[in-house]
Amino acid sequence: MNTMFHTATSAVPVLFAQLMSSPAFHQKGIAAQRGKAGIYVFFEDGVPVHVGRTRNLGGRLRGHITRSHYSASFAFKRARRALARAATYTTEGSRGHLSKDPVFGAEFHRQIEAVRAMQVRFVEVTDPVLQYLLELYACLELQLPLDEFDTH
């Protein structure tokens, strides 16, 4: 058995418990969050809705609430789901195309505000292997979709 993998997988449940018991907060992108690497979970009305991995918590959380279809990927996906707009690899339905659609734009901005209102829990994890394992473990434990792990 690979000792490194065994050590990492043994640490994941402990890190998950730390993540779920960490203090929840609303404020996103503040200086105290800058440069912190780890795993975060968004909660909407107390229900976990998204797990993410980051090398810079402050920048990543700020990106989630920035009114740009390139950085606010979670809000963009929520808008796509709300309006039943599938992701495509053609011009029609692309991020750039949808961002010019006034109906989609309004929904996207509504979703950014919803993300802004969400609570976040975070655990600092600097090791990239632990980050990947914990992100997957948290999604499975919280019964969230694994669509973030799809290949493109």
C-alpha cells in the first residue's frame, strides 16, 4: 500500500469534521482571507450547496461575487440551471453569448446576489493531494453533484 496515500486518506475525515465545525461567515474577499489555501463550502439557508478548492480564499470568494461571467462560475452555473440553459462548446450558449442575453444576465446577477448572501465554512489545507481528496470527500458526504469533477 502506498504510505503517502494511506496517510492522506486517513486525514480526510478529520479535516472534513474541522471544515464542518469551522465558524460560518458571510463576508467574502476580505484581507484576512487572502493567501489561505484550502476547502470551502457554501451554505444557502443552512443547506450545503457547493464545495470548492482554492489557493487564495480571499480572491476566490471575491471572484464568486464579481459581476463577470468569467470569474463567478458558481453563480453562472446556477443561472444556467435556473433557466435550463445547457453548457455548449459553440458560440450559441457560450458564456460570452449568454452574458449578452438580457434574461440570462438578470438571472446571473440574481444568482451572484444569492451567492453573496450565502454562509461559508473553510478549513485551511495547503497540501494539494489533501485538497483534492477533501474536496471529493466533502461532495460525497454532503451529497452534492460531482459536476465540478467532469472533464471538459
